[in-house]
Amino acid sequence: METTISIKQSTAQMLAQLKKKMNMKSMDEAIVEIMRKSENLPRSRFGSQPSLKSFKKEERAKFHEL
């Protein structure tokens, strides 16, 4: 599930720079990595296959029909 959050423009710029520096594909990846490092959380807390892409809405709907 995706959501929108409100942040200051300066925060968005810093996050974009960090995303680029960390070689992340999305801001979400950068935020998760920052949280993981700051809390010393193992990758397993974010799923066993964090590199897998999420299901699309259409794909989720298909599974609910089963």
C-alpha cells in the first residue's frame, strides 16, 4: 500500500541527495535503509526478499479472486 507524506522542500532535497549517494532506486528504499541503520535492524525485519518488487494493484486483485 502506498501513501503520501508531507515534508518540507529542504527535507525532500536532502533525501534526494542521500538517495543518489546511497545509490537507491527510490526514496522509499533510502528511508528504509536509513531506519534500518539507525535502529540496527536486520534486513529480515523488512521481509526475506527485500529486492522483490511489490505486486501491482491488478495482480493483488487477481489473487483475491482465488
